[in-house]
Amino acid sequence: MGFDVAEYYTFSKEFYVKLTFHRMIAWSAYAFWAGAVAYCVPYFAFRYGVVSTDGKSDDLWAAGVVSMCIMCFAHHFQLFCTIRHWNVQMWAWCIFSFLELPGFMVLVDHFAGVHMLHR
């Protein structure tokens, strides 16, 4: 098999089972922090009536886009921290997945946002 099953069992017991409660607390704190950031940033940014380039106040669409971007960044951060075996392909895919978000948001804003604005 390439590894000792007894050693793997001991490793799993000491580093996964015994630390389950601490990991749950840490991930719960992280989820609370990410949720608070995803709520507070759009709330404080848009509470003063941010005006768009068209001279209109942005609404829930803009706050939703900002919240989604923040959650995507938090999701990528979580994935990058939990990847155990890094290699060239993982680095390339992680960088690609992180860098494609701004371009994708421009496309979504152009196609969906403009279409809904003209209704």
C-alpha cells in the first residue's frame, strides 16, 4: 500500500478526531466573520446612496454583486488554505479561478444588469 495503516489511524485519530471541536469552533468563527464582512461592506458602502455613472442610486443589485464578490473571495481563501497537496496544476487553476471573477462580473453586469435596467 505504501503506508502503514496503523500509523495512518493514529495520525487521523490525533489530528482529526481529537481536534474536531476546535476545528468546528474555528470554522464557525470564520463563517461568522465572512458573513459579517459580506453584510457590512455593502451596507456601509451603499447606505449613503452611492450614485452610478448614469446618475441613479444603486440598489439591491449592486449590493448583491458586492456581497457575491466578497463571498467568492472568502470561498477562494478557504479553498487555498485547505489544499493539502500543491502542485503546478493546482497553482494554475487557483490563480485562474481567482482572476476570472472580475471578468465574469463585468459580463454579468453588462448582460444581466443592462437588460434588467432597460425593463
